[in-house]
Amino acid sequence: MDKPIAMDWYEVTKVADGISLIREKYVADWLRCNIWHVQGRDRDLIIDTGMGLRPLVREISTLAERPITAVMTHSQFDHAGGLHQFDCRCGHPIEAEIIANPTNANTVADTGYVRAETFTALPFKGFRHQDYTVKAAPLTRYVDEGDVFDLGDRVFNVFHLPGHSPGSIALFEQTTGTLFSGDVVYDGELLDSLYHSIPEQLSESLNRLKEMAITTVHGGHYASFGKERMLDIIEEYLSGGRRIGNSADWVRANLNSI
């Protein structure tokens, strides 16, 4: 049976004061990236942009209210696929070349995640998962450890936390203890086996998080959680657990469990 065309591709859920979670409804939950919208007095942040299959700003009215700074926590296809839709595009310089000249290999879209089962509906007529690629989105601003995003009434500090990928960053609001962690940590199995992953670096990055005054973690996937849960996740990983291993095998196992 042919899959339907979904006109309501995105869903928006308010999770805290000025913070909303945007999700691609018809992308499988084992892949779907969390897109975070933070509203500020002077401008807004979009943290990660999903696969980029439909226009975010056009379809989510609140994104048109203020200027937007779009930040990729890293350049992999599920997080940076929609970055090209924004004029102000930020990320770590180590991964600038990837998003400026994306391929299925360097954005890890060729690792078994993009398949027919990834989608329960199609984003537009004629869409074929075999044709999916990330569009080029050269960064307009490089950010690194210690840099700041000032929204007028909210300030987020950049932390460089490599391991999952070399240019992985997280954004931290000290006044609320809110961390947007990308794929450095989330409440699931952590991926440290990609072509540019370094498990030892990821362990160092996770140990850094343990020392921070974090109250809430909004990860790149799955549900948000507090510091105690974060510490449990980190300890499980450091003890050898929460590992995906081979991506294609992990996807097949998830499909078999459905």
C-alpha cells in the first residue's frame, strides 16, 4: 500500500517557558531528531533542524515572529538536514566542511537509518528515501567553547563536547541549568562507532557534564530528563553499556522489535 502524503509534517509541544520541541511526526522514533525552538526577546534559537524534508519556518508560524539563529549541534543528516533553510547558520568549525559539501557518507546518511521503514508517511509527492541527501548549508558563524548566544533576555554558553562527532557542541543556560546536549547525551543507546566518533573523547565529554550545574537536559533524541537521570546514563555508558555498535544492525534489531 502506498504511503500517504503528510501535510502536518511537524508537531510542536511546549516543554518549558519559551522552549518548544518540534518533531517530524512521520519519521520513526528510533531516528527522529529533537528540534528545539527557544524564544528570546530579540531573537530565537533553533537548535538542530531535522532531516529538512519540509520547510520549518513556513509551516510553524511562531518561527516567523523574530529573527532566527539556527545552530547545528553536529553535522549528521538527522540534525543538520534542514540547516539550509536558515540565513544564520552556526556550528563548530571542525564540521564546517561537512555541511558545506555534504555527502551521504560524511553526513552518515548511508549507515542504514534512511530506509522505507524510516517513514510512516511521505513529506511530498514523489519522495523516495533512496534519493535523500543533505543540502549544502555553509556556516555563516563558527562557534566554539566559550562562545555565547545572547537572545536579549536569555544567554546560552557553547561547550565543545567531541566524541560522538568531532565538532559536537552543547548549549547551556546557566541561570536555569538547562542543557541542550545534541547527541552527546540522551536517554537511549549512545552512538560512538561512526567514522568520526572517538569513544575516549565521548567519555571525557560525559565526565565534563557530571561537574556542571545542570537541572534539565534536552537531548537530541527521546524525552528530556534531569541531572540524576543524566548521571545514571553517563555511568551506564562509562561502564560499557548503552552502546549502539553497528548502526545497520541496531536499526534491523529495532525493526524486528516493532
